Amino acid sequence: MSEYKHTADFGTTSAPLAVDLFYDYICPYCGIFENRNSSDIEQLVSDGTVYLRVHPLNFQDRASNGTRYSSRAANDFLGVYHDDKETSLKFSDLLFEAQPAEGTPGLDDEVLAGLALRAGASLEAIEAFAEHAWFEWLEQCTQEALESGMEGTPALRVNGEWIVGGPGLQYPLDYSKPGQVKQLLEEAAGL
């Protein structure tokens, strides 16, 4: 059982690998990780190899000139997730494809809504974005991640073991190379 109470889960709990993925939507390194690895991870979820627990974080709100971009983007992801899990993965991919640079205000709410619509989110889910219903949840998710030993993002745990972003790790896995994370996960699953 996971020590985390605040995750967006994908796949089946009986998968041989439980993968915890921690990221912030304005973190440039998270963007690199996602753009190089999300399709591989999603395929491993789809084929039953990985049970994925996503931890969208907001600790880099300070990097968006007061607009709380990390919170807004993660809030919107969670709103879509609770309406339609499958669409939320597409939306997350689009958020990273359109990722703004740190030190900017980030994408405005209209652009975020447009990305959600492009991913296939329902109008009801999109209209609820402005309520910021997931902000408190995000604070708790971020606190859980920090208390569990996460030291930076992106961070990755496989069956409870830190692989990237954990205590004392200096990013031994080159997640910027396509296929590296997939290979690690397949080896861990004995494939």
C-alpha cells in the first residue's frame, strides 16, 4: 500500500511495478522527462506492467511571477482526471508540450482551457477550473512528497525505491535519453 494519500492513479494495482512520478508543470526538467518518456510509461500502464501514481506538485508557484501557474495547471489536470482519467493523460502531455519557461507568468487560464478542450475534456470539467477546487489537495500532495524524501523534480520511485530525485541521488539515470526509463522499468519487471 502506498504511503501517499494524494495521487492520480492509472492502471491496475496488480501490476508488477508501482511507479510514483512527481513533477511540477513549470519545471523545465520535468518537461524534458515527460516529453521523452510519457508515451513509454503510458504504454507500460496500458499493457499492465506499471501501476502509475502521479504526484502533480505546486512547489514552483514562485517561478511564475505571482500567477501560481504550477497550482493552476495541476488543478486543471486534476479536474480533468476526476472527470475522465484517459483524457487527463492527454491533457498532461499537452501541458508539457506547451510548457512555459520559469520566470514567466505561465499560460493564462484561457490557454489552459483550450489545451484541455483539445485533449477532449468535457466543458463541465473545464468550467470548473476557475473554482480552484484542487489547490488544498495540491498543498497536501506537495507536502507528502517533500516529507517522503523527494529532493527535486522530476522524481521517480519504483516499488518504493527512489530512482530519480530522491535522497542523495544525483540523477544517475539519464532520463533525457529516449528509452532509458522504459528500459529501466522493463528490467525491473523482468521483461
